[in-house]
Amino acid sequence: MSDTVLHLTGRVLRGPDDEVAEAWVIDGRITFETPDGAATADATRLEGTFLPGLVDAHCHVGLEAHGGAPENAEAHALADRSAGALLLRDCGSPVDTHWIDEREDLPRIVRAGRHIARTKRYIKNFAHEIEPEDLVAYVRQEARRGDGWVKLVGDWIDRDAGDLAPCWPKEALTPAIDAAHEEGARVTAHCFGEQSLVDFAEAGIDCIEHASGLTEETIAMFAERDIAIVPTLINLDNFPSFAQAGEKKFPGYAAHMRDLHARRYETIGAARDAGLRIFAGTDAGGQLPHGLVAREVEEMLNVGMSATEAIGTATWGAREWLGQEALDEGAPADLVQYERDPRDDVRVLAAPTHVILRGRVVE
């Protein structure tokens, strides 16, 4: 643990309505009590605006377009660290990254194990590809391998239908989600389209990734059941290219994807207006590079969020949702310094002055 004492001055943002003028980092932890004279004399002073380490609530460490890339997992984590993302929710990876937990210089990871998909209904080399009769067993397996999450692939293109379609029969979902809950894990699912959202809501899902197919009906269901969403708005911008790639063989799918893209802000804005909990995730790994969390926060403004609300999707709110501390007394000192207040301009998040991890200035 760091023996450096840091004196943080300016704006320390402990919450959306909780700002203090100074804090201290001692022995790798944050305190709001002024230390004794010796520690004060030796402290390194940093001045600016300070936020809890950012959260990328949907990324894939060690995963690239072709599948697992264990040789690049460290580079992925370092790219996120440079962007100020110090807590990562890994939403599925075939690579075991538990070794990162032993590295004091790398972000913390909350894992969902490996994706669980229907046979030949997802990207090759990404997921366990199984049939419904094996779903409960694989959910239990990945719940035990992860850090409190399991990731299902809820829908994908169905070649017979020529469009997005649910991957699992409704009757398979409830016992699988119940099994995860018995193991102490929450369940999330990749869902682009509409119908899979109904099935998952009725089965007791905890979260949905992308959620581009939300409708008035399913938004009401999600609100009633407190189902969170991680819309990955910067990844939804890939929908037109997905449509173009599939247009020749699957014109219905292409039209559907373009429609989902065209109304993405309206869809997620309606979810926000209904009170759904929304968190920032980039979907880095596979399609997008790591280190883009600031762009995702900026996208939240397009669904009607204020700057403070958008920042919360990647800081205080996200950390509470994942059961991790923010800038609380005695918490690990994982925080990011900015020259200006990002509440005045969220684009500031893209340019951290310093990144402090476990009490050390690492960037």
C-alpha cells in the first residue's frame, strides 16, 4: 500500500449533492479528517476537481474480435486506467483475468464469467454455446467463476426468421435465473430486440445490456421490477454497419437494426424518464477499444440527462449498484483528478489530470 500522503484541494465530489473542499489520502485510503502535523508537512498537494474512479459497467477484458486474447488483457486494463476507469464490470470473457486482482496498479474487475449463448447463435469463440436443457448447469458454473454476475445472450439473428429472435424458450429462463440467485449472483443479458425483453423481465432478470428494443410496455415492466439497463450507446452506433453487413441475406434484420438505431435516444430517454436505473458501459472488447467511458457518459446527455446525472452513471450510482465504495471515509483511494469541473462540461472526463489508484498517482 502507498506510503505517500496526498492532500486533495478544490472540489472533492463525494456524491451528486455532496461536495467538500479537501480530503487526504493516507496509507492508500481516503479521509476527510486532517492528519497530524508530520503527515501534513510531507503531503503532496493536488488541486482540481476529484471524482471516484470511473466505472465502465460493460466491457470485456482479454476479448477481441476473433475471441479470447489473453496476451492483450493487460493492455486493455491499462487503457481503461488511463481513461480514469478504475472499476470494470466485465460482461463476459473466455479469458481468466483473476491474475489482475493481484496487481495493485490495475483496475478492479467485477466479472460475469463467460457468455452463455445458444448453439450457433452468437459470435464465434466468445461464448459457451449450449442448448436449453444445459442452461441451469452452465449458469451455476459461471456464477461460481464470476464475481456476482452471470451473462446470457438473450437474442441474436435467427437465420430462419431472417431477423433478431430470442435465443431461449421462456420456460428455460426462470429456473436458470433462479439458479444464479441461489448462487448469490445477479443475471444480465445481451438483448437488441423487443421480445426477449418481455421474456427476461417475466423470468426475474436483474439487468439488460443494450436494451435498444425497449417499448412502453417493457419499460413499465422494468420499472416495476427495478431492472437496470446498460445501454452501451457508443456501441449502438455500430447498428448501421451491422445492418449493411446483413442486408443482402437478411433485409428484415437490416431494416430492424436501422430502426433500433434511429430511435435509440428516444428509447433510452423514455427509460430514463420512467425512472429506470441506467449505467455507463462501453462494450469495449470485440468491436470497440478500451478507454472510451468518457464518450459513453457524454452520450447520456442525448437521452435527456443533466451533466451531474450522466456523471453518476459512471461514478457514485454505478459504484453503489456494484457494491463498491466511492469517496467514503476510509475507502480505498481510487479517484480521478480533473483540471475543471466536469459538471460544467462532461467532455472534461476525457482528459484526466491525474489518476490515483490504491492511493498512488499512476497516471
